[in-house]
Amino acid sequence: MKTFLAKKETVQPKWYLIDAEGLVLGRLAVKAANIIRGRNKASYTPHVDTGDYLVIINAEKVVLTGKKEEKNEYMFFSGFVGGESRRSLKLMRENHPEFIITHAVKGMLPKNRIAAQMLTKLRVFKGPAHTHEAQNPVKISL
């Protein structure tokens, strides 16, 4: 019996939708990373992008446990001397709630070239409306 290895040409991605309202950020990020990586499929192959597309709505309503809302910070670096800046999670939730989920999912993907390709399959939206109605995403409840 031979081991099945998926090929790039044979992969047929599907579209899924997750409503992030009331979901814990870490648990949502794990499920999202597994879907866009293809770990939920029987045809999963580590070196081939077998993942599906994922649309996440209501990003601003994601929940964090404990005191992470006050303590978590995101560090940015401009590349110049003294160009380091930090922004609190509270501030990022007000201005860019999509970044919170994208950053968490990115941290759960492998650290290689294929991860950047996988991350393009993740679409995060601030409110309940999204621009991918034509793809008919299947709603997933976590």
C-alpha cells in the first residue's frame, strides 16, 4: 500500500464562514489555522497547500480570557534606530480588529514559505458583512 500525497493540481478548496462573536481568540485561531492549512482533510499533505478558504466575520466581538485585554501589546518596528512602537490590544481592537485574529492565526502556521501562501486564504472582516457572498461559504459553528 502506498502513501497518498496530494498534488497542487488535484486540490479543490472550499469556502467556510465563521462568526467570531463570543468566541475565545486562541480557540478560534487554532480552528482557523487548521482549516486554511488543510489539517481537517483526509488528503492533508504537509508540503502542499491543501487548505480551504476561510471568512471570519465580527472580528471586534472576539473574547479574550483573563487580563489579556489590558496586558497584551503588539510590537512594531520601522527598521530605523529607535523605531520601535507598542500598541495595546485595546487600541488595536478599536482601530484594526482584523489584525488581532490575523496575527493569532499567523502565529499558529508553520514558519516557512508556504505559510504566507496559506495566510492569503484567510479573510477577516470587522462587522457582520463580508464581500464573499458569491463564493457561498458554508457556515461553521465552533
